[in-house]
Amino acid sequence: MKEVRIGIIGTGVMGTDHARKFAGGIPGARLTALQDFDAARAASLAQELNATALAEADALIAHPEVDAVLICSPDATHAALGLKAIAAGKPVLIEKPPAAERREAEAILRAEMAAGRRLVQVGYMRRFDPGYAEMRRVLASGEVGAPLFLHCQHRNATSASYLTSELIIANSAGHEFDAARFLLGEEIATATVISPPTPQKAPGRQPQFIVLQSVSGTVVDIEVFTDARYGYDVRAELVGEEGTVALRPGPPTTLRQAARDGTVVPQDWRPRFNDAYRLQFERWVASILTGDRNEGSGAWDGYMTMLVTDACLKAWRSGQRVEVEQPERPAFYR
């Protein structure tokens, strides 16, 4: 295979941004097909990017000029479409979360193992962000000693109207769950959730403060506030016995204008994680071309992140500390 022909399901904000990245030049890849329930939106983007618009997701997955599938449709459709891609024997990158509930994530594991090869990657792109990658390298090197605390902050300017207090845990916090597993190199053992008062400007959802503990005892605290008004702001600091390593906040420049001195805060995730998404796609495509194992989040990682999500939801509803289930990792995923 000299190139990977990419089909994208879902042309909303995220799918459109991803499609433009592939059309703009991901080495070894060519965007060939798009599909969305809004046929006119898909057709318009396909015309812009010189791709084919298809009416049905099943048709895109089965299309002979689609070698790999990127799923950017609504969360509830992820698992069913991922299973169809596996059945077609095509590599599939599923935007997070990989499934709407645990049994769907388990079905993906069973299907991939039955297929006999790893076909699934989950879109936890922070693993490819240079800052997170450097934090992981520093911890592994021993420079800051054994980890004690991981502090995480995830703030959005505003969130979609459909987002609820529950979805802040089930959707937004997933990146932090995967990042914690990635940085620490181990599983999460327990979860506690504390909810502050509901903001007046977002009465339908509460911010969430989540406390996790890894199997070796490292404490992870996560603030998820999706209506912070001022912009998109993601931070992380890892505290070790001998030092700390943190993401550098803000852009590399400062701005003085209209009697203010400061930095510009992006309004959504796209500027902040532009490089992470690009690197994710480059390495996904490279792994398909070479047959090498992809370094991204796989089906097992997606499943374990969903178990953390389940524990957090139980902790939120009960007000109690909840243990995260620790299933035995199949040999297929070792």
C-alpha cells in the first residue's frame, strides 16, 4: 500500500476540521469520501476538498476507495460504526469516547480480537501533544522522582446545549482519564467526584471536581469546567518526590492592547491541540502503511477509560468513593 485512502463519517465542527487536515496533506494519506446525516453539509465539504460525498455511513465503510475510516459522528453512533469497520477489516480511528456504554466497548474488544489484528484507535490525541509527551518522558527518566500528585485542569469557554452534568464526566473528562493513564503508565484504582454549585449562566450542568487514585497510590485531581467564559484552557502538573513537570500555559507571546497586558486565550480546542491532532493522524497513517503497532490509544485503552468513567458516574451519583474495576488484560493487548 502506497497511500491510505481516508473516509470520514461526520462533518460537524470536529469532522470538518479533521477532513481539512487530511486534504491539506497528511503524509501517505488521501481524503476520498465523506458522509454526514446532513447530506448538504457533507456535499458542500466534499466539493471543497475534492472528495466524494456518500449518503450512508455503511456505504462509506464498504466503499472500495476507502482503506481506513475516521468516525466523528455523535457519541451514540461510535461503537456501532466502529464494529462495522472492524467487520470490513478496515483500520478505524474512533473519536472519543469509543462507545456510549461499557457493553459496547466490550463488544469492540471482542470484535477486534476475533479479527486477529489491532484495527482500532481511539481519538485521545493528547498522547501526541508535545507537552504531554515530554511530561511522560521526564517522569520515565526519573528526573522528578516517584509521582505523588497529578493536577489537571480542563476548561471550555462555553459548551454545547446538549451537555449535561453527567456528560461532563462521560464525555469531557475522558481526555483527562486517558492522559492520567498515559502519563503514569498504570491503571486508575478509585474515583471520587465533588460537585460545586451550578453556575448561574449554565444552569443545566455543574462543573465537576474528580479525584482519582492510581493503583500505586498517585493522587490525580481533575477540574472540569465547561462554561468558564474566558476561553479554552487545559493545564497539567505532575508533582514528584524530587521535582515537578508541567505543561507551559498560554501561547509563546504576550499582547499589549486596549490598556491590557496579557495573552490571548483560544476559544476552543483546535488551536491548542492542532499539532496533537496532526501528529495523531500522521502516526496513524504511518502505522497502517508499515504494519507497525500504533502508539496511540487502542481499544483496550478506550475500554479502561470507560471503566474509569463508569466509576466516576457511580461516585457522582452516590457521593461515595468508588473502586474502578480491574479486569485481566487479554494477551492480545499485552
